[in-house]
Amino acid sequence: MIYDKGGTCWSCGSELSALDYGRADSCKKCGRDTKVCKGCIFYDPNKNNACREIQAERVVEKERSNFCDYFKPARPAVSQAEAAARAAAEALFKK
């Protein structure tokens, strides 16, 4: 499956393209698997099975590649600089 957007490596934070999330793919910078629970938008250690997707099957190894059909690459939170720039632009063009 090819994802329409890339994400970032859950381990080192490197940018990953949409094509870097195959079952056997790994990060070019740190070598860790990319299609893992910890790199998914649904990953939440406070939820049952550490996943917000209630239909997903249980995955024990959260840092190893898996076959989850609900996987979607996670993007990092917006940086403070980005947030400030966005707020300034919104204020500038506010009606």
C-alpha cells in the first residue's frame, strides 16, 4: 500500500516520503523499520493495545514492522516557529 503523504521517522525524526512505508522498508538515516505502531497517527500508549483505532488487531512489537491495515504515517507537531508564522499570516489576512 502506498500512502498519499510522507511522514517522519518515529525514531530519529528524518523526513520520509510516501514510498518509504513498505512492510520491509527502513529509515535511510537510522535504519529502524518505518511501518511500525510508533510511527502511526493512531499510536497512543494510553489506549487499549496502544492504538486509537478500535478495529485494529493487537500488535505486540510496537517498534517492528507489521501488517496493520490502518497504518497512516505520523507527522510531527507543528514547530513554534511554524505556529507563529501561521498566526501572523492569519492575522494579516483576517477580515
